[in-house]
Amino acid sequence: MKCPGQDTLYWKPGAIYEVPCPKCGASVEFFKDDTARKCPKCQHRFVNPNMDFGCAAYCQYAEQCIGTLPEEVLLQKEDLLKDRVAIEMKRYFKSDFKRIGHTTRVARYAEHIGKVEGSNPAVVLCAAYLHDIGIVEAEKKHGSNEADYQESEGPPVAREILKKLGAKPLLVEEVCDIIGHHHHPREEETLNFKVLYDADWIANLEDQKKANELSNDKMETILSEKFLTESGRQKARKVLDL
């Protein structure tokens, strides 16, 4: 069955239109399902500015449906993936709003640190949303949410979620690797790991400060000795008002 959005039987007036070329201004005719066209005057090829790439950004059959996707859409595909992972995380934790809140804060801090550091946002944010996903199985199997149990139980759950969403194999492997030791940095770590690690520390320190469990001096010591990025330290000082 053809996608109704691309089937000409369902098209309405305005499905064929003209847009100006961004290079020379000449008029270029587009059909609503054209992903891109070449300007007949200057030969510049550009993406259809009026096409809705929403479903194409995550549908596993998008390329068969509308042809080879432009680079802009492929970037959007990864950008939308982290949003869908966030939804799956919330579904998985159900009514555990404390865990959902913690995870959401970690993702927010990771996004900020990652932009400054230049990490891969798709990897970092998927890892952020899934870093504690092993807690449910850890508590079920071991009666504990200790770090080692989280790290052993998290990757299988994360892998299942990411594969269901059609994530690329390399992204799946890196995210699962990060989750599998997110409390225990190795001697040499990737930038993506460092960003997630610092973001998780910030959220944990934030909780401890609210509970009056740590002094400012102790938190400064942790920032100096534990954090792996300077951007993470700066963000922590701002969040913790240090």
C-alpha cells in the first residue's frame, strides 16, 4: 500500500507549486513529494522547502517511499531519534517521576555541555535518556540499584529500545557501551562519555545539595577531582550556585 501522503489520488490543490531558487531567484517547479530539485537556470540543487519530512525522519521505509533522503533530512532523522528515545524512557519508567525527572535533567545538562565541547548530540542524548534504564531490572533481579547492577542490566534494555526505533548499529553500540560503565570511567574515554558522565554528576550533586548532604567545599572538590570536562565544571558551578 502506498503512503497516502505521497499518493497523487489524495493530493489537493497546491500539491504542485513554484519556489524561488535560493541562489539565483529563478522559479523552480516542485511536486509536493519531491525531496529536492535542480534549478534549470543555475543548476543549483536544493531541498524542497515546503515538504513535510516528519515521517521520513524516522520511518524505516522512508528511502523506499520517497527516494534517497537529502543530507538535511538524515541529520533531522538523528535529531528526532533522541526525542523518540525520551518518550520510550518515560514509558519504561511509567510513574517513577523522580527517575524521569533525574534523567530529563541529565539530558538537559548533557545537551548544553555537548554543544560547548562538540560531542555527537545523537549519541550523548540517547545515552543520557537511557543511562539509568537498567535500574528497573537491577531492582527486580538483585533487589538493589547499585551502580554495578545498573551497568550490567542497562545495555540489553537500551539495545532493545534503540533497535525498535531503527537506530544505526554504530550508534546503538556506542550508547550501550557508555551505559554499561557510565559510573566508572576508563583510563581513556570518548568525548561523548565525558559529557554524559559530567551531566550525571551535576544532576546527582544537585539532589544532594537540596538534601543538604554536601558542603560547597566538598562539591568543589568533586568538581576538581571527578569531572572530565571544563564545560561540565562551569555548568555545575552555575547550576549549584558555587
